[in-house]
Amino acid sequence: MKHNLQAPSFSSSKLASLPLSHGKRTRLWRLLYGSGPRNGSLLVLPLDQGLEHGPTDFFPHPPAVDPSYQFELAEAGGFSAIALGIGLAEKYMTEYCGRVPLILKLNGKTNIPSDAEATSPLFASVEDAVRLGADAVGYTMYVGSPRQHDEFRQFEKVRRDCERFGMPLVLWSYPRGSAVNAKGGTNTLFAQDYAARVALELGADIVKLHEPNDSVANVPAPYDKLQEDAGARCARVVRSAGRTMVLFSGGEKNDDDDAVLRKVEFYMQSGASGVMFGRNMWLRPFDQAVALTRQAHEIMARYPR
């Protein structure tokens, strides 16, 4: 794969306008310009689905149950980073240290309990991320959950530790809970737009979001009167995130390679800083997944950030 090795000068990069410590600048530079598309955009491979969804996610492609599969794909495909929890990082990262950038997920949950009062407890620390050589940490926030007061307090400690250790913070900003369901659901423009703004307000450096749908049933005003196409909805969400970089999720697997690539282009056109595609990559046969990743690189090369 050909990479653009002419990284921009610092003054012309997106990091220039952000008030970041030297540690955060260094790690973000490695993610944005030292790996992946290397043009200020991000292509992240997540592997938190085994915890969040259970082993069933791997049933369609049994080789993917072995985390080595995703690490090999992350390296061969030239991803900006792999995102996963501490158990997988400690047990499978060794031979990829320095070769595959790591985003260490600090919290998570199973999908066994109801999401009505969703919460995501910590099971790792920012200090663990430093010890493991991570370039960022990931934190899941359930925006709008009845337990969000606990989530906010937990997040505040993580944010302070990120500042202390110079560690970039990626927020999985996910609307969840009974109140969100009563106001239209998790993937409405109202919910995703709110989640984007929460990430900015709480101090995340990067936010992972889902594409907002066109449903206006039960959503609060003025969202119930908005009639915007998909591009305008995504662009609105990106604007609401302000100087927090936006990654859009790939969601469930789509068997159509061209449809996946159209999504990549669509999200980049909307102003996103990149994508976080997991099942749409690692549920494919290895060679097909690598080829798809390289085609995603070619698309993202047209959208330097």
C-alpha cells in the first residue's frame, strides 16, 4: 500500500488550533499522520464486540473469534489503530507493539441486562494504557441514561488522568436508557446530535457516533420539524462536536463491499475525521478484508484533514 509520507507541518495540521499537552499532541500525531491514511484522518478497527455483544458476533466468520485475526488485519490493512480492552491487549498485543497503534478501552458492559438504566463501569485505567504503550484511551458514555450522573463522575476521573498522563481520550458517546427511548430512540438526529455535543462539553478529543436516522417520532422540538437529508444530518452532528473529531461507526456487517465503501466516502464528505469499522472488516475473509481496507484508504486519501 502506498502512503503519503509527506506529513503536514505542525502549523498546518488540525492539531495546531487545539490546546493540547505535548503528550497528547505526540500521540494524536502518531494516530493521525504516522499510521492509517496518514493525512489527518482515522481508520480504526474496534474489537470490543466480544464483551459488548457476546461471542455470537463471531459466528458468521469463525476465524475472527481469535483476536490474532484482528491484529493481523490491523497491521496488514494499515489501520490507524486497533481499539480493545485490557485483557486482549495484554494477551495478544506483544508481537504488535510499535507496529499496531493501540486505543485501550477502559470500560464496558455485557448486553445481558436491560439498557433501561445502562451504565458502563471501569475495568482498566489510564495508567494501564501508558504501561501498554497505547496512543489513546476509549471510554463509553451512555448519554441520557438514568445512571448518567455516575457516568459523569467516573468520566471526570478518567479525563483528569488523561490530562496528567498526556493521553488522548476517545469517547464512545452512545445515547441509551428509558428516557432516550421515550424521546424517539438512540439513533435519531436528536439523540446523536446531543451525544456529539456532550462529547465536546465533557472534553473528549475524539468521539465515536452512529449515523443519525430520519425518524422524528416522539423526538423533542425543534428536531421533530427538521426535514434534512442524510448528508445534512451527519454534517449537523459533526458541527455539534466542534473541535472534537468525529468518527462514524460502521454498525452491523454489510455483505456488499461497494456499500461499505460508499459509507466511508459519505462520512468523509459529511466532515467526519474518519470511521471506526469493525464487523464490516473482520467478519470478511482475510484477503477480502485487507483489499477492502486498502480501498477505504484510497477514498480517505481524497479527504485530508
